[in-house]
Amino acid sequence: MPLKYENIVEMKNITKEFPGVKALTDVDLDVRKGEVHALVGENGAGKSTIIKILMGVYTKTSGQIFIEGEKVDFKSPLQAQRYGLGAVYQDVNLAQHLSVAENFFMGKLPKTKLGFVDYKYMCDETKKVLDSIEVYVNPKSIIKTLSVAQQEMVSIGKILHQKSKIVIFDEPTALLTNDETEQLFRIIKLLKEKDVGILYISHRLEEIFQVCDRVTVLKDGFKVDTLDVNDTNEDDLINMMVGRSVENMYEIERIVPGDIVLGVKNLSSGKTFQDINFNVKKGEIFGMYGLVGSGRTEIVRSIFGADSKESGTITVKGQEVDFKSPKDAINAGIALLPENRKDEGLALILSVSTNINMASIENISSKGIIDNKKGYKVAGDFIDILKTRTPSIHQRVQNLSGGNQQKVVISKWLAKGSDIFIFDEPTVGVDVGAKREIYKIFEELIKQEKAIIVISSYLPEVMGLTDRMLIMHEGKQMAILDKSEFSEEYILKLASGFK
Amino acid sequence: MDKVNENSKEVQKVKFYKSGIKTEMYLLIILAILFIVLALNSPVFLTASSLKTLLRQASIYGIVAIGMVFVITSAGIDLSVGSVVGLSGVLTAIFIMQGLPIPLAIIISIAAGAFIGLINGILIHDGKVPPFIATMGTMTVTRAIIMLITGAKMISGLPKSFTGIAQKTVLGIPFLFVSWIVVVIIAWFITHKTVFGRNIYALGSNKEAARLSGIDVRKTTYGVYIFSAFVCSIAGILLTTRLGNGVPTSGTGYELDAIAASVVGGASLDGGEGSVIGTVLGAMIMATLRQGGTLLGINSFIVEIIIGSLIVVAVLIDKLRKN
């Protein structure tokens, strides 16, 4: 007997516009019962947007969604859940202080005849579900005592318990070891047997060939194609993902790099990263590329003295250094512009002027007493130089756009007179126009013989901007490439762990 | 590319002045209205002796509130203020009764009070104990120590040369109020003009950003709690001169008035925001309400209802205005 609805999910002509950006254009996507459907594409291709539309987090601009043939229009994630959609995110969504069983029954705790919580029923039911996917965790265990992998398995169990018919996995293996990944794949196969439709997102292309049936490739908000995994291979997929022309967006004037200003030798920190070796020269833009969790941010934080290192040596301008705190690194001329601007880079409710002067307050003060006029002048000067758009130097930084906030952070370090600039994801949350302006600032910096390290998940950006690039995979240094050796396919391969 | 050029051509004027009415302005208006209403309804309100009582009353916990606004601005809280007030007050009385010269007794007592602040700083920064818990602990312990060393008995018989301080005036202004003003000026100077002061705001607004900008978080945290304990010790000694005795329970409950004055004055418990002048006005408004209530014979519980509502409304208005 043919199944009534072979396609459990059908998304047709989905378009999503954000103010000024078209994130998705006419994308079709369908998931069959008992199928694992992979969704691949670079950062910014629109993967998370389409998932969020399906889950009811975003509303679509146009297009139609059918669940088991029924047309739906989710206004909230709760509504999507009621239709049997569940998602497993890489940062697991469980209440850390409650038990496994309580998480399973959250919001609908069963009661005994006396009106008390029926723990026995809860634990029995939880155990049944977990047994069915061969996850052996005590239902009474508190979530935070479990390993990341166990937590992930528990959240899969929770989704099953909610009788989800469609499960979305967003980078599920990012934090898992090989053995744990194997277990996850076994669970996915069990889910398939239960006729659950699975949407699988991963940067690790090799996994797609291990567990998926079909694959849809997205690029710049368009669907490139949907293929049977048997009809394609990794190289083809990468080609489809990156086949784009890099505009002159990244063209900047360069100088011939000078002496080495920063040297890193055998730098290691436990499991996070091991044996990292590189150096950066004056007037050079040095790139660091790797997938999320590959250790890029941790390396620069440890160079900056923000996190401790286990072993290895760091030299700045030929001298070996041992930074105990960011303060030491800053005084040696290093500046870190963190990935998470709002949480780590800026004091949002304070003024533009206060933020710009934050690292160099001793320049505008003597014996602990500040000359505010001097500080205002410094702020005003850098606002002019970097063309930061703010109504006043007293404006709260939180009222500025992403690009202008980034300029405030850059101003802070220019005011300090730093000469090694570490940019972690410099253009996240920055619109296209402001991106170009920030790249122009890079040009100014290298003209002044400052050294720049750029970390970015956006391959065209690191490739376009940098002179040399270090490629990371799971805490290991895969290679350092010269500009002449840059090729998207090669870099992606290295970053995925292939030599 | 067009967009970039367009943006860079934009003629930009950077303003160097601050705009918008500040919280302090609103508070000043409320205080003025209160004064007018009371003056119209009570013939004695504007007399010298009534005003002096008002200023004396406001001054002591006004000083405590100045320490509190530092702590709140740094995204902390200091519940131990009342106990520190009690400790320094009682210690001064004990030392004087044992025959120590008054200045020496005062210095030792202030040092002892400031030491409680240092402990708070260590617990909070190095021990990573949440400020609420750490200072609740030192509050309880300090109060118990006071009770132990005094046997929960009042220390009386202090010499006139000490108890007279409270009644002293400078150019007709009560000495207690003058002390408050001195503390306020110093605090205003610290918050506006010193590296330490600006670092308090940076720390309170975003601790991680402050650390990654090279700010010494430990030094700033210690500084804030020591400053709070330091001014509380001064307040405690002034309170003892006013009471004329070393009272073991003195200062109890001051933490709440101090928090209220800071918050009415525009401080945010999330940190990063706090105004010395606003806190002064907040303390004045609360003291005026209490004084006015007494003069007009309003049931004191009604006055407390008004003060309680004022605290909540002040914060509500501030939140609405900012959104």
C-alpha cells in the first residue's frame, strides 16, 4: 500500500526578507518519512533561516509549508511542536538542575491520586523511551551531572517522548567524540525505522555520506540542488556550496610584511588545542580558519592572557612573554577584538567616549585623576578618523549599529596604540557597507605597519583579506597556507580534517 | 560600493554636550514640590530647628547611601553596611571609654570597619561568592561580634567633647550635614574624575569587557567595598555622637534605606549606572517625607507606604523613560 503522505514536510517557494537582506529566495525543501535529509551550505547560505521558519521562530515572507499534507503557518515554536516538530541544537536545551525524567515531563508533570507528582510513572515512562533508543541513563540523574553526549541523547529522547514526527539536528556532532558520534548515528537509524523524518545539518561533509539519504545544497539564500547522496560526492558538494565569484569587496592595498612581531611556539591547552606554531609579521594580515569549536578563539584568548595556556612559548617583538592577565598583553601592544562584541567587547550602557578611552585611561589621566576634556577629544578624533556614525560622543554604545559598535572597539585599541590587532569574527552582525569600511580600516592599519590576525568562519572573507592562513581542525593545526595556495576546496577539506 | 561612498561623504557633526533631562532634574523637582507642600501646610517646617533636624537625620544614612551607590554601580550589593555602622560606632565608644584619645579611637574604628569591606571584596572577587550572599554573611557575623564585645549592652558615659560633635554647627549648618557634603564632594570627584571611579562604571556595565580592556577587576572590586565600609564607619561614628552612647543595635536596617536612596537616585541594580547627586536627592526626599509625616501628624505607617511606593514608581518611570 502506498503511503498516503510520503513527504512528511514540504516547504514550497520559501522566501524570507529581513530589512535590507533577502535571506532566502524561492527555496523548496521536502523531507520524507523515515528519511535523513541533509542540509548543507556555507555560513550565511540560509540554513538556519529555513530551519527557524520551519520551527516557527521566524515567519516567512512568502511560500507555503505542508506537514503531512496539511497546510500550516506556524506563529510560534510551541505551535510547531504541537505538529510534531522537534529540534536538537548543539547547545542542548535542557533544565540543567532537574532530573532526566523531570525534563521529559516538563510542563505536564503527572500527578498521583493525592495530587502529588507521580515520580514512579515519570521514571518508568522515561526509561521506556530511553531504552527504545538504547540510551542507558538513569531517569533520576540530574542533567548537569551528565556528559555533553549523554545530554544530547537525552534531548533526543525527550523529543521522541513528545511524539515528534520530524526531528531537526543542528550540528549534532560538533561536541561529540568519535564513539559518541557512532552512538548518535545508531540512534538516528533507530529513528528512521520509526518513520521519523529527519533534517540533518552539519559542516562535516563526511557524516552526510554516513547517515543521510538525500542532501539539499543552499548558497546565498538560493537552493542549488537536491540530490541522492549516492549520486554525489564531497568534491561536488563543496563545489556547489562555494561556486561564487568573490567581488572586489576584499581588495585592499598591501605592503610587504616586515619583521616578525608575534611568535607562537608549541602552544597547547588540554583538549582545546594542541601544538600550535605560527608567527605574524609587521604589516601582515594573518588568517585563522576552522569550523566552530576548532579552537581558534581559544588560541587567541590564551595568547591574550584571557585564558591560561598549558604549555608553549609566546614571543612579542623578539622577547619571550608570559602574560598573566589581559592587562599584561595589552601593555605589550596586543589588542583583542572579541567575536562576541556585546558580551566581551563593549560596555553597552556606557557612552562612546567611555568605551573608546577604556583601555587607555592612563593616557588621559595623571596620578589617577582623569582629564575628561582630553578623553572627549580622543573620542572625537577617532570618531572622525573611522567615520563612526553616532549623534554624540555621549551616546550609549547600545544605540549604535553593529558596524559602528565595531568601530568603537577598534577606536579603543587605536587610542591605546596597540600594534598587534586580533580580530575574532570582525564583521559578524555588520552590514555590507560597513564591512567594506572595516576592511578599509585594515588597510590603514597595515600601512602603519601594525599586524593583524583575522579569525573568520566566512571563507571568502579570510581568503580575500589575508596574506597567510592557519587552518584548524578540532584543536589541531592542519596547515599554514600562503596566499598563492588558497583554494576554497582545499581549505574546506583541511578544515574538515582531510589532508 | 555606492553605499560606502555615500556614507563617507555624509558630513558628520559630533556633539560634545549631553542632551536630555537627567534623573537628577526630576528628583530635584520632586524635592522642591515636597518642600513647598510642607511649608504651606506646616508653620514649623521651614524653621531653623526643624530644618536642622531634617539635615541631621538625612545625613547619616545619606553617607551610607553614597557607599552603597558605588557598590551598586559596580553591579554589586552591600548588605553589611548597617553592621559596619554599628561596629565602628560601638568600637569608638569602647576605645574612648578605655581612655584612648578621641582621634585615635576614631582612626582605629574606621580601620576596623574598612577591614570588613576588604573581606567583602575578597569573598566576592577571589571567592566568587555572589555579593548578596557574601555581604549577608558579613552583616550577620559583624552584628554578632558587636553583641559579643558589648554583651548586648549600651556603652554610656561618653565625654561631652565627643557627644557634642553632633550638635556642632559650621556657619550655622549642622556638622553632620557638612560631613555628608564632604563625603558627597569626594565621591562625586571619584566618580567623575578618577580612573578608579570610571573603572567602577566599566566593571558594572560589563565585567568581561572591562577585564579584556586591561582594567584591574580585583583592585576595583576591593576598592568599591572598602570605600563603602569606610564611609559607613564614618557614619557609625557620627551616629554614636548623635545618640550620645555606643548602641549595639545602631545601624540596623540601614542597608535598605541606602539601597532605596541609590535606586531612587537612578542607580541600576544591573550595574553600570549610578549617580552620587541622584543618591543625595533620593536620600533627601525620603528624609523629607518622614520629617513631613511627623510634622503633619500623619500615621508613620502611611508615610512608609508612600516611601515604598516611591521606590517602585521611581524605578518604573526610569525603565519606561529609557525604553
